Amino acid sequence: MNRLTTPFGFHSTAAEVLRGIDLTGKRIIVTGGAAGIGLETTRAFLLAGAHVTLAVRRPDAGAVVVEELRGQAPGAAIDVRPLDLADLRSVQAFVAGWSDPLHVLINNAGIMALPERQLSPQGFELQFATNYLGHFALTWGLCDALTSAGGARVVSVSSSGHLFSPVIFDDLNFDFTPYTPIGAYGQSKSATALMSVAITRHWADRGIVSNALNPGAIATGLQRHTGGLRTPVERRKTPERGAATSALLATSPLLEGIGGRYFEDCNEAPLVTCRPTDFSGGVAPYALNGDNADRLWNVSQALARA
């Protein structure tokens, strides 16, 4: 399978990727769409004519952002709904309240490198619960809505952090394995990439495909526990550039019918056999392995019912 390349790259912005694309009539959900790259992704979709729902943990803060965006895009179709990805009860409530066809789901929200091991209300390690399992349950619950759109895309934001750990199937919650902030984060982001593989394998016949991405190094609230970015300045992006790959995977005709892949800088990432030390990126084979994807898919269905 040849690597997919596009005319866009490291310096491209979401607005540039969406230039000439009309999203009128399209329904899009962006988790964590009120801040960081989620906000820039939302802004670009609105300006292209989409109806965007912000799925956020703090709807009061989201409402402020909605008013700001309406000022920038008069007549924009946008609403905000509560969603706490760490709590499966909140995910179930969100799904129960959704009744429209869904053309694009952007699994964007996340947390990073919690200093201490914490558990979700259902007892899952909190980074795994927030970054992966909540998004899995959301996507699973919205399957019918995605199917009814007649050609839907699920875009999941992974990270170069996936290179720090595969999914540890026998100890997902670090009950036995010593917890490390970046190891738990890495596992959650490997799981996120595998979800895109599984969605495409299991739902392509429904017209649903999915890809994962590394947005790059962007200074946002995500790094609150890491002391800020460690990436060299020349490898950092603005939020507008960080949102570009999400926008590409969600809307570009170049990605029509293509799924199960991992992208960075608006192009498919190369496979790497070891973790690079020069911030060059790439994707680990374990994050795209079909057997891993199917195993996680089956395990996650049971976990999401907890």
C-alpha cells in the first residue's frame, strides 16, 4: 500500500485545506471544540458552511466560544452540548440526545501526562478513559447516525506520544505495570490510532471510514502537566496549522473512501521501527496492526458497557 501524499504540508492551515470546499448541509461534531486545535478546526468548518456541534465538558465556557464564533461567521450554524468523555454515563446521555445524520465526527478532546494515576468514574485509568474509551463509546453509539449520512468520516486525534507505548492489553489500567504519565498517555494514543483501523475494517460497508492523525506540536492547555512544549521551535505549529490535518481528513476529496491510516503534516506518516529522537514523527507498526485493532475493538465493547 503506497503512502498517500497531498499538496499540503507542515505549514498548511485548516483554512487553506478547506479552500473551495462547501460543507453546507453537513453535520459535524467536534469533541473539545471550544479550545486549542479543536477551536480552530471548528472555526474552519463553520466558515465552510457546516453545522458544527461542540461537545465539551464545560458547556458554559463553550457557550462563550459559540458567541465569539457567531461574530466571526454571521449566520453560522453552531450549538454546544455537554460531554464528559471520562464518564461513560455522560457519553451515553450525549448519544441518546443525538437524532440527526452525522457526516463527520472529530474525536479531538484529550488530556496528557497526568502526574499521578487517576481513575474514571467507571474505574479506568483516566487518560485511557478520556482520550480513547470515551471516544470509542461515543463513536460506537453514533454508528447509526454516521451510517445514515451516507458516507461519513471519523477523524481521531492521536499523537507522536503513541511512540512511547503500545496498548498493554493485559494491564490497561496500570494495576500491575508501574504507572508513568507519558506511558499512560502513549497507550491511550496508540489505542486511538487502532480505533481508526478497526472502524474502517468493521464499518466500511456502512459507508464509514476513519483515519487518525498527529496534529504536531502546538502550545495549548494540553501541556499543563509537562511544563510546556519540549519540541524545537522550528518543529512547532500554530493552532491554525495544527488543525489542518484534521480538516483534511474530514473533508478532502483526496481521502474519499480511504481509512485505517495515520497522518501527520497533512500526509500519511511513514512507518518507523524505533522511537525517533529528532522529533521527526512517524507511526509505529503496533498502532496500525489489524489484529491489535480487532482485539481492542472487541475488548472496548465490553468495557464501554461497564
